[in-house]
Amino acid sequence: MIVPNEKEKEIVHTGINNIILGKTNPDTKKQFIEIINNLVKNGSEAVILGCTEIPLIISQKDAKVVLFDTARIHAESAAEYSIK
């Protein structure tokens, strides 16, 4: 498992708070993509978007590796469970 460094974690934290507050800008998305690219450069084969706000600005087309949208995964699992 590869995680962002401390500076990147702070960028992600600030970015998530800005998304919640509706204060997103192109720099936030650019920073998130740079962090994803750094993770890939360090060996990541996939990236978990582990916060419901991140997929509001980042999508699969923004990355060269598989992105796992945990909110979508949980929602799809709940829907599947509810129809069984």
C-alpha cells in the first residue's frame, strides 16, 4: 500500500474541505491529479478515492490507473444487497 506523503495529505485534506464548502477551483483538481500521478510513479497500480467528495472533481479519465470510488462501490453493494 502506498499513501500520499504528509504534504500531499494536507493538500487532500484542504481540497476535500474546499469541495465541501463549494470552493473548488482548477488548482484543486490539478493538485489531486499530481498526487495520483506521484502515487503511480511510486508503484501504485490503482488508487482508492476514499472520500465521497473526491469523485466530484476526479474521474477515471483523469488517471492512467484504475480509480476506486468508494462511495459508488458502497452504493452499488447496498443496491445489490437490497434486491436479493
